[in-house]
Amino acid sequence: MKLSLKNDVQLSLKSQAVGITGALGQLRWLLFEQSSSSISAPLLIVVISWLAIIFASWGLFVPSNAIAIAAMFLSEMSVSGAIFVILELDQPFDGLIQISSGPVRNALAHLGK
């Protein structure tokens, strides 16, 4: 089906539509290629082991008072939270933090009409 363009506005809209279609195609392939995890398991194991050694050695040499224990607990929670967020953001369509599929479904419903 070939559209006949009658004025400059339609030509401009056609070029925008072609550009958007190309960008959507590239985005689709990018999402398809990024469906697997991009974080290497050996790197994750090394980082977690390194952090465990650091916190264990800090726990051995710190005086055992309430402030030191609270600081160590807060530090451990912040580091484990950061690792959790990194792992969650690596899989945007799974887990606790997810990208909503609502806008894409809404766009597909309008394209089908």
C-alpha cells in the first residue's frame, strides 16, 4: 500500500514515522539481546567474597560496643542493599523492581486500530 503525500506536513509526518519505526526496531533487538544477565557470576562471587572478608576482618578488630556493632550492621545492610539493587536492575522484567508493561500494551492497542 503506497500513500500519496499531498503537502509538506504529511511528508514531515512520514519521515518522523519512519524514524520512530526504526528506533522501535532497534530498541526491540536491544531488549531481546539484554534478556540474559549481564553480570558475570565469577565477578559477583569475587566481589561478595571480598566484601565478606573486609567485614569479617573489621569485625575482628573493632571494639565490641553498641556504636561499633550498629555501624557494622548499617554498613553491611547498605552494601547488601546495593548488591541487591544492582542484581534487580539487571533483570528489568523480573523480580521486585519491574518495568511496567502497561505503556507498551497501550501503544500496541492503539497501533492495532
